[in-house]
Amino acid sequence: MKFVDEVTIEVIAGKGGNGSASFRREKFIPKGGPDGGDGGRGGSIFALADRNLNTLIDYRYARLHRAKNGENGRGSDQYGAGADDIILKVPVGTVIYDAETGEQLFDLDRHGEKVTLAQGGAGGLGNLHFKSSTNRAPRQFTYGKPGEHKHLRMELKVLADVGLLGLPNAGKSSFIAKASNAKPKIADYPFTTLYPNLGMVRTSASRSFVIADIPGLIEGASEGAGLGHLFLRHLARTRVLLHIVDIYTMDPDIDPVAKVAADIEAIAAELKLYDEALYHKPRWLVLNKADMVEDVEQFKQALCQHIGWEGPVFTISALSGEGTEQLIYALQDFVDEVKAAENYAADKAAGVLTHDDPRFDPNRQAAEALEDDPRFSNVAEQNASKLEPRYDPNSPAYDPRLDPNHPLYDPRIDPDDPNA
């Protein structure tokens, strides 16, 4: 399937049906009063994130999406039928912008997330609603409201934990093929990778992460040279970038350290020109084809000293797999730490973490600290024997004012005060 990561579409929601001005006319009831029904609502258009999709190709040629109008109201209190809604399924990671203003409207980063792209118009009111004590036979009714009409730009940013950077033929596709279940095209000519590849790396039954491989970057990529700039957006959601470089040179007249250093600095410069935030992401240096260099440790030290590199450095051979296992487990540990920090921050912002959570109970933390410190082992036992009955609901010495879960809990009371 062809990979398409950016499309422009037009969405037109349905118009609401008109209300009806009608009167009840039956035998022996010549003045039955108004009975005009309301119009039906117009169809709305929604976007639904679906993890089973990985491209926007369905919207490359089907660019106009128009919902049906609601039916008009009729007599005998008959309301018009509402129109069916339209649901556009998109890959998880799709960002939706207003094509005219460039404003970001939605970021669908969770499976099953559903948002409204265009709201259908409300149906008009029938004359039944305008009946009053002074107006027994109203002829007023309202027209249905038009639906929303928008031009939207949808952009796919793949969801990956690790992103691969590097020049063409640096060994990125070989690494992702060795480390994961991805099957990218691998050849000895530049730009073998023409679109992003995703690979799932599973280190255990419960631990895994996703790697994204994009086409190689070249000098001038930030200005449109090559292919990599078209897909740099897919690295925006990653948690760490792997900068893979080929450290083997066939020309004996070229200083390999200087050449590799120039390649690294060129990619870093293009990254900074494209997006400052992407440039400041955590970045690890991966020296590929280490099995082709005689003294790889000396080469690594010379290279880091030459460019002033202070971040993590790994030496691997993507072809033979040498060094890849150590790198994979280091990535897994890093991704787990970042995810845990993100989840904690999200829970804290949502107010999920409270004083009732035993993980954040200061009394529990203090008791554990005393137990772990041998200098206070006796003190911990004494305090535990003294305080435990006061916190135990089944003890005669139980004090509900010290129990955070009890309605009589009073935070002003000092548990260490014997007169409390």
C-alpha cells in the first residue's frame, strides 16, 4: 500500500430540515390548531482514530465529503428524519489543521478517539412551537440551519518511541531489520528507504517499544534537498533519536574521524534548521560498521573528543548484529523511564495522586526510612508499637482523628503529641 502522510479535504455537513406550518383538519374538528412538525438535523462529519490504518491514502483522491440534509417537517406532528452522520477513519497520530488559517484543531493520538470535523445544522421549528393564548393559529415556522463547511489539512505523524537519523546508506534500515520485525528494503544505493518504516522491538513478554526509520538526510534537507525533510515530522513524537553513522571509509587518504565528525555535524545542523524542538530531543550516537574498524574504542574516543560529544555512544554492526542487543536493552530502559515520568505527570495534573494513595503516605514513607536505617531500628520498632494501635480501627486505642480515611480526620493534630 502506498504511504501517504498529508492530504487536504473538504467537509460539508448537512443542512437541517425546515419546520412545517400545518393545521389539523379532521371531520367535526374544523379548527384543530397547528400541527406542523420540526425539521430533522443535518448529518455531521466525524474523524475516528483507528490503529489498523497506517496511511491517509483513502483521502488522496476522495477529497470532498458531504453529509446529507435533514428532512423537512410535515403535518400531523410529523418530525423530519435526521440525516446519517459520516465517520472518516484515520490512522492514530493524525493531526488535523484548518487549511485556511493553519490552526491546529485536533491531535488524534489515541485509538478510538473521535472528534467532530463539521457539525450538522439544527432542524427548523414547526408552527406548533409558536402557539400561544393570543395566537391560536400561527403560520410562523423556521428554516433549518446550514451545516458547517470547512477545508481541512490532515497530517500523519507516526507514533514511535525511537527515531532513526542519519545519512543515506548509514545502516538505519539494516538496524531496524535486525532489531525488530520490520522488513524494509535494503540495498547499497542511496535513498533505498522512500517512506517511513515502523518496527516493533519486544525485549520481553511485557516490554516493547517502536522504532521509526525515515529516508536519509543530506546537507540542505531543511531547504528541501533529498527526501528526509518530507518525513522529519514523524520524529516529532519520539522520545529519543538514534543518530546512526557509517564509520568505515574505503579511501585511505581521508581522515575517518574528520569525515564522520563532518557527517554528524551536518545532520545536527539540518535538524536544528528544521525544528529547534527536534534538535533538543535526547540524541544518542550509534557508530555502525564497527567490525570494519581495527581499534573501534580508540576511534570512538577520538571522535567524541573531536566533536565534543557528551551523550551516550554505542558501537554496533547492523549487519552481523554485534552490539545491537546492548543498545536495544538500553533503549528499552530509557523509554520505560520516560513513559513512567510522563504517566506520573499526567496523573498528577489530573489530580489522581492524593494523600490517600499509600505510595505517597508520609507516615508510611517515614516508617520505611526508619526501618531501612540500622541506626534507628529500635526506634522504628518502638514507634510502630506505639502508633499502630492508634491507626488500627480494630484497636481500642484507635483515634479516628488521625485516620485520613475517616470523616473525623483532623490534619492539625500532631500524632507525636501525647496530649492529642
